[in-house]
Amino acid sequence: MREGSLDPPVRHPIPWQDDAFLDEAALEAELRRVFDICHGCRRCFNLCDSFPRLFDLIDQSASGELDGVPGSAFKAVTDACTLCDLCFMTKCPYVPPHRFDIDFPHLMLRTRAVALKQGHIPFAARELTKTDRNGQLAGMAAPVANWATDRRNELTRPLLERVAGVHHDAALPRYHGKTFALRAKESRRPLNAVAPAYGRKAVLFATCFVNYNNPAIGEAALSVLCHNGVETEVLYPGCCGMPQLEHGDFARVTKAAVQVAEALIPWVERGYQVVLPVPSCALMVKFEWPLIVPADHPLRAKVETLAKTSFDLSEYIVGIARKEGLAPGLQPLADGVTLHIACHARAQNMGHKAAEMLRLIPSTPIKVIERCSGHGGSWGVMKDNFETALKVGKPVASQALRHGKPTVVSECPLAGAHIVQGMERLSAAETPGNSASPEADHDSTQFHTCHPIEILARSYGLI
């Protein structure tokens, strides 16, 4: 028997269809088993707020042990999990195949599945996760939608907070009247036939965020791929289901998985590889779907095939650089960038591919930040979570300010915007001109964020 594990972490299929999975007594027993092990270890104290809350509950109990904490108090712990996966990937010595078999994020998903069954997920929170419907409706009146959701709008944002539980100061994604998929059809990029990677074929899975909220990411990705000789088709069969996963809605995730797989597998069979520009979506397709779609589902094989032929965008570009070589023409960006490594990029266990990609740009300083931004998808914009999300992300915002670069880059667009908000908070809290504070000399109007692929496209002169 070993105390810790040096083996690579593995994850088990999620038995969400089993009756025991949703049994409240069985769930509390498992929570107590895992929490007691966490209490004896405490390596995760500086990650998300779940662990400090757990340890405070134990330390402040009458016994000073977990048996002194009532099960009703566990909700404060489970609610604070952002599903960043960093405890599983980087901290916990007891993940499978260790005999303790701890997968904290997936246990938190189980608690949310039980809460969903009990009807404890608020209606408004569930409606916010319907990204396709919301994107289509908001896109029909994008200027009005963007006006209403602007955090500076003192008329509508307090109302949104009361009705939907969205914090009045949380930055929300903008919408566009023309989706990325539609733009890609209307404007074809020329294919660079002399690029070293000419002959590659890829499907760019637009993802709901790029399709509805930030087409610029998709346009930059499409330009870079075509410039490197990759014959690229843009498809958007629907959302990957990550927003529903946050609520433990495994049935809807399964439905999304098979819908997307049915649409993309014919392209895979024609020799195309699937490329995803948002790491959360790549994580879903490559890792979470095969753990969620039941083994007896008639389309299970297609989901597994898609997982094996899908790539994170930065991973795919680095693959080109390593195998064939990138097309020439990258120019230095003298100002450099601060790069935040997105948690769901790290959870793919592929290395820091965004950093590898940006370091292909000559003579460009790259400062890397490896901590969680604290955002957690739709979790981080909610009234009950926003301030906690800023607290968790404060070390990232502080590092970004100290680096002093004009651009903060993250593969996760929501994380990037959240980091900028944290930088604004820190900058405003400091007294200008205080030399003892590295945050004090920054003007918050200078803070902006983008995706790493936009930096690469800028270096090529494509945008």
C-alpha cells in the first residue's frame, strides 16, 4: 500500500442512470468519506473556496472533526466548486487509481444531479444554460440585448439580478446579429497551397460561445488555419452541454453529445479532424462525453470516435508546428502578452499548448499564469458567487497587473473577461502613485483580453 500515487490520474464512467447515484443517503455517505480524507490532507486549501469552507466547518465544529458537521452544512462546500478540475489534476494524491478513489469535481456533479432531481436548481439558472435558444433570440435584437446586459446599465442590471440572480456587476458576454457559422459561409478564406501543412483537413466546431458571443475568435482561427494550408469547414450542430453539466443534468449532456457526434462523424469518416477553439468544449468532447454517454447507447461508438479525433485549437496548431511546420510570416509583438492557462486546458492533460503556440512568435515576451481565474462558467456570474469568484481569481489578477502587459490572453474567453474585472478592482482599490504597490500605476481602461489564436493571427498580419 502506498500513501500517495505516482500513476497518472484516471476517471471512471459516471453511473448517472443507476438508482444509487441519486440516492441521498448514499451521496451523504460518500461525501463524508471524501471530506474526511480531504480534512486529513488539506493540500487543496488554496484552490477554490470549497476547501476553506470545508475546513472551517470542521475546525469550528464541537468535535473538531467531520463527525461534528451536520450534512445540511455540506451545501456551502458543494456550491463553491467551480468544476475547474485543478484539485483532481494537480493537487490530490488520492485520485484513481489510488485505492481512496477520490474525484472531487465529479462528486460535486453528483450533488448537483441530486439537487436537480429534487428541484433545487432555480428556474432562472436553468434557463441561463440554454445557450442556443438564448443566442438565437438575443442575436435577433443584439443591440438591445447588449444594452440590457451591459454592467454599466443601472436600469436593467439590478432588474436582471432580482429576476435571474445574475450579479449586477458581472461582465456578461455580448451577442452578435450574425453568427460565426453564418459569417464563415458568406466569406471563404483563400487556402495557402504552399504552406507546409497543405493537405490537412479540419472541421472547426464553432462552439456556442464563439458562434453567438465572440465570432472574432472563430474568424482568427479560420484565418490561421487556412493560412497554414488546412482545408477548413465550420460547423455548429449545437452546444456541447457544458452549461448543463454544471447543474448535473447528465441526460441533456448525453443528448447534446449524440447530436453533435451524429453531425461531425461523417466529416471524420472523410478524413477531417475536429478542432475546438474553447477548452471547456474540447474537454467535454474529448474526456467528459465518453464518461457520461451510457455504454449501451446506440451512438456510443460515434461519441468515442469523435473523442479520439478531436483537438483543442492550440493543441492542433502546435501539432502542425511540430509535424509539418507553420507557414512563414510570423512577426514579433514587441509589447508581449500575459497568458492565463485556462483550467479546462490543463484538465485535458496535454501540457501548456497555448504557451507553446505563442512562443512560436519570434522575439515576443510571454508571461504565463497557471492559477484558476475563479470564474467557473455560468457559476461565476451569479449573485451568490460573483464576489467569491473574484476572491479566488485575485492572485491571477495580481500577477497580471505585476506583469504589466497591455493584453491578458486566455483560451477561456469568460476567464479572460473575469481576470480583467479583477484587475480593475485591484487597480481602483490602490492609491495612485504608491510605489509600494505594483498595481497602483495601472489605468483600468488599458486592460483588455483576447484569445491566443487572435494573437497568432495578429502576428501573421491576418487581422
